[in-house]
Amino acid sequence: MTRSTRRLAMLALVAVTMVWGSTFFLIKDLLDRVPASDFLALRFAIATVALVAIAPRACLRLSAQTRQRAVVAGVVYGAAQLLQTVGLGHTDASVSGFITGLYVVATPVIAAAAFGIRIERRVWAAVVLATAGLAVLSLRGASAGFGELVTFGCALLYAVHIVLLSRWARSEDAIAMATIQMATIAVMSAVFAAPGGITVPDRAGDWWSVLYMAVVAGALAMLAQTWAQAHLDAARAALVMTLEPVFAATFAVVLGTESVHGRLLVGGGLVLAAMMLAERSGRPAPAPT
């Protein structure tokens, strides 16, 4: 893999985190009217339909092993989404954002423990920088209760998902693997939503929000993430993804809901420094097995 390909993969992940960061205010507003599991079921069902429309026969060309791996990755990601939603109901959003971002620490640890991947010292230094940046950006107090524990479980699952994609994803299978992951998450969310009946938005503005989060922040983002992680090791992918809260805060400033503050400048600067440090170090990612 060439250095230019790795940079393109990192830029793709930056774009993904920017899109994810743009959804925070949309989700917060929408969840006032639509239950979380109902929203997730609807969002990922639409995302699945969108990907199938783009490449209707892509999943049929996958080997049985790759399909199984995509389902496993989807289950892990879906469980992380559900745990994050539950945790948000029992802890402050700022604390949730910091704890969720701890996947940047968990990812290289899991990669090393599960697959014996050696993590460079420079990458560990970048992990420390990114964690410090997340703390400055997000943390305004902490406690240790049910919400925090559930959210930490979410962070671990996000780390597992990043590691699995970095090991299993191949660029030629990206759209098929993304489709199967979206479908798996939709089914999981629908199971949780079904007992009370699935509530759908009753406002045109809410439907536009759902469509944006399903197609752009769901289908296309998962496609880009899966392709990018075919070219990046798990630790670097996790470091790039810590830009999500930076973009979320930036969008809040642009939209006028928050003002520029020292936390954003210092925390965002540390995260950006961590990403640049990780990009400067770099061996090619190991081939998937």
C-alpha cells in the first residue's frame, strides 16, 4: 500500500467523522419525539435500502466467510449504538462523549491482545495526545455510575468494531460489507423497538433529518469507513475518528448554539496534533486474514 493511498484513507475517515459530527444536534432534537430504538431501526433500514439500490448484487458476490464477518461487525456496532443511547439517558452528554472517545485507547490494546499487533511508540504517544484532547474538549465533571459503565461498554465495542474492520475489510468488498452491517443493525434495533410498536416521524423536517442521517451519515459513511479501514491499521483509524467531537463542537459554533471557547481550541488542537503524529509514523497495514 502506498503512502498516498493511506493518506486518502485517512481523508475519507476525516470526512466520515465530519458527517458524524454534524448529526449531534439533529439526533438530540429528533429524540425528543421519536424513541431511540425506533429512530435507529428506521435510520439503518433506509441506509440498507440505499446501499442495495446502489449495488443490488454486491452481497451475492461475497464469500460465506465474509458475509459472516460482516454480520459479526454489524452486531458489534449495533450493540455499541444501543449501549451509547442507554448510557446517554443516565449520564451527561459531555461525560458520555469523553467515555465513548476512550475507544482510541481501547483499540490498540485490543488489537495487540487479540492479534499480536505491535503498536509503534509514536502511535501510543498520539493516543495519549488524543485522550488528553478529548478530556479537555468534553469532560466537565465525572462520576462512576450505571450510565458511565454502560457507555464504557459502548466504547469497548466501538474499539472491537474498528479492530475487526481493519482485519477483515477489503476495498473490493466495502459496499457489500457496509450493506450487511446496516441491515444487521436495522434488525437489532427493530427487535428492541417492536414491543411498543415502531414510532415514525410526523414532521417533514424530521423526515429530512432521518434521510440525511440514514443515507449520508449511515450508508455512505459506513461505506467510506469500511473502504478506509481496508487501508489503515486499527490504531490510526481510531485516532482519526476522535475528530468526531471536534467537528460536533465546531458545527455547534457555526450554527450559533455555542460560542468559540478555550476548550474547543485546546482540545481540538491536541486531537489534530495526535492525528498528524499518527500519519507521520506509518508502516503499511497488515493484510487481512
